[in-house]
Amino acid sequence: MHALIVVAHPDPKSLSHGVAAQLAEGVTLAGHTFEIADIAREGFDPRYTATDLAVHRREVAPAADVAAEQARIDGADTLVLVYPVYWWSMPALLKGWIDRVFANGWAYDEGAGIKPVKRLRHLKVHLVAIGGATTRTYARHGYFGAMKTQIDHGIFDYVGAPVATSELLLDTEAQGPAEHLEAARAIGRNLFEATRHNQNEAA
């Protein structure tokens, strides 16, 4: 099976990139394949333009860069997003990637005279977020629930893509960068096991 790992961080030496690399190694150790989409290095443009709006209105076909990302997702059995938490959400780069790539007519169908359709029910999603605050801070302010509502439900449930796992890696006295890298490797090894377990529970 094949995983598309999307990482959104401008620094290739960041913990986010380290986590993505270790996750990919885990996927390989489990006998599967992967592709890492480093959307910062690749220069993906996250700006939602008039052309993207026309795509949403089903007036034009997606731009070439969007079509290429959609093709990468179509070629994967599961999608993994690795990203730092910025202002209690994903970075603008990754949000813009979703805004443009998860377009009407590909990720979902809606419009006048069209019954809404979730088109990504086949795509399993795994989220790996890396936060700088403590678990206590997230819990005290309700950030866990807010992020889950916004990302897991607001984005992926809308297009029908089930979130198989959602991990939030935070610095604690017991866990730091080394432990996060080890955890990422374990996530990669178990990636498709988690997907199958999720499918069995839904059956």
C-alpha cells in the first residue's frame, strides 16, 4: 500500500521534517511505499485566486499545480499530514493547499441542482500535529476539541475522508524531540494497520 505524506514547514531541519522522515521509515519497515510531498520546498502556491473560485463554481478545470496534487492523492491509499501547530491550527501553507486541492468536483460535489456528494470516502487520513505548548495548556483552553472540530470534522468529514488517527505531539517532561521521532516511526509502521482497524470498526 502507498502513503502520501504531506509536510508543511519551511525549514528542512525542523522537527516536522524529522517526524515526516521517521514516519516514512516506519512505512518502509512495514513493507509499504510512500511519497513525501514537501509543499514548502516544492513552492506550492497556497493563495486562493479567482481561478480557484471559478473551479469551485465549476466554470473551469483546476490549474495544473492543483491537478498534480489531486493526482498524487488519487495514487495513494492513505494521506498523512505532518505540520506544526500555528495559532492553534495548521499553517497557512497547508490550509491553502487544502483550500485549493480539495476542490468542488473532485473532493466533493455541490451546486445548484446538485445533491451534495462526499467524494473522498475511500481516502483514509492520518494527522500528525506538532505543538509547542503543554498538554495542560491545550486541555485548559479546549484546544484539543477545537482543533478536532475544525480539522477532523470541518474539513475531512465534509469530503467523506475518515480520519483514521489524529496525533498531537507535545513537549512534556517525559517526551521531547527524540521521543517524538520514535513515536513517528511507530505511527508509520502501524499506519495501514490503523487504517484496517478503523475499517473493521466501521463495518
